[in-house]
Amino acid sequence: MYRVPPCFESGRWEVVASSIEDIEAEGERLKRSLKAADQNVSSKILDEFVPFFKERVEEQERWRRAREKIDRELKLSWGMFGGR
């Protein structure tokens, strides 16, 4: 049975972003707000949250590339010694 979701109510949570790019765009949107609270949240998002997660993504990518390189080298080495 399908139920119609309730209308938006003040003080409730909602999803506004699902990727780093979306989060950064939301931070930029809040930055243009005239409300001090929105600007404070924007500052946290753009100055702390986004850079932290971008660095984590880059770090994971470096690790992934390093693992792939090691895997390739091990396969080559294994092949030289008669492995399958």
C-alpha cells in the first residue's frame, strides 16, 4: 500500500546532496543566503567538510592505483617463475 509522504515541516531533515559535488553546490547556495546561520553552515561545508572528503577520495584513488600496480607486478613475476 502506498502512502503519500507528509508535507515539509520546519525542523525536519531532508536529503539535499548525495555526492561531494552536490554538497559543494549546496554550500555555495547557502553562502549566498542572508541568514547568518546559513552562512555559518556554508563556511563549515566549504572550508572543512568538502576539502576533507576530497582529500580522502584522492587518497583512496592513490591507494587503488598502488594496489593495481602491485597486482600487475606480482602477476608478471609469477609468470616468469612458471606460475599460471
